[in-house]
Amino acid sequence: MSKPTTIKDAIKRWEEKNPDKAIADATDIGFQFQWPPIEKMDNSLSALTKVTKLSLSTNMIEKIAGLSALKNLKILSLGRNYIKSFSGLEGVADTLEELWISYNLIEKVKGVQVLKKLKVLYIGNNLIKEWGEFMKFQELPSLEDILFVGNPLSDNLEESVYKAEAIKRLPHLKKLDGEPVVREEAE
């Protein structure tokens, strides 16, 4: 079996495909669908000093790491990996506005509250099954768009019940599962 692709390998491939660009100046970088897949994020990511959007989706990453030097990162795509927790995001807590982390193995959202600027969270098709975990999203003051469908919590309830409860619990939400939030006006 071949060895996993490292972040260094992915950077090298990117540079080969973009010989006229310096990776340190790139703002939108995609390392998705690497073959063999990337299994580890590491400090090699610190070379991406100007990146604002980074995609590492569709790999085999288990832990979020190596992001501390990415001081301009606004959008992070980690969908379709094997990620189980939010630890590792602290380094980008002050800049991250969108986190795309659907199709992972997240059951508990401990640590999500560090993302004070997060506006968009795509966390569908994970393993969240309790309202107690969902309630932790209240600690994200800027959150206005969440995609949550496909978690046991939403799948085990009638759609209208789940949506009403989700909207009630996240009063600042503008979009839920891709649809605008419509609130009943108080009489």
C-alpha cells in the first residue's frame, strides 16, 4: 500500500501545477481529493501565509492541526474526512468565518465556542445526537447559517419538529439546512 500524501507533498504538487505562482502568496488553496489521501495536517501548512480559503476535504484526516500560522484564514473546508473533534481550530479562532466540516465523525462539539467570528457552519452528516451538543452553537455570536441535516438528532425527529426546535434554540440563525429561517412574529 502506498504511503499517505503529506502536506509537504500536496504543497509540492500545487507548486508544480502553478509554476507561475508562489504558494506563500496564494489566497485560495485546494488540497482536496489527494491520492493517496492526506492523513495528517501539520505545521507545513504555515507556508500558506496569505491563504483565506483552504480546502482539505475528501482525504483521511483524523485531527485538525497546523493552522496557527494562517492568520488570514476565513474559510476552511474539511468535509469528508475522519475528524472527530473541533480541537486544533484555536489558532484560527479570530479569523475563521466559515467551517465546512460535513461528512465526518463528530459526535461532540466541545471547543466550537472559540470560533467567535464563525458565520457559516456546515456540519451535516456527522454523529451529533443530543440537543445538549446542538445548544453549544449558541456560544457562537456571529453564527447565522448552519447546515445540520443528516445528524442522528435531526434524522430521528419529524422535520418540522426538528426545524422548529433548532430555530428556537439558535435565535440569531438566518439559514437552516440551506433554507432561510422564517420566524413567527410575536403578537
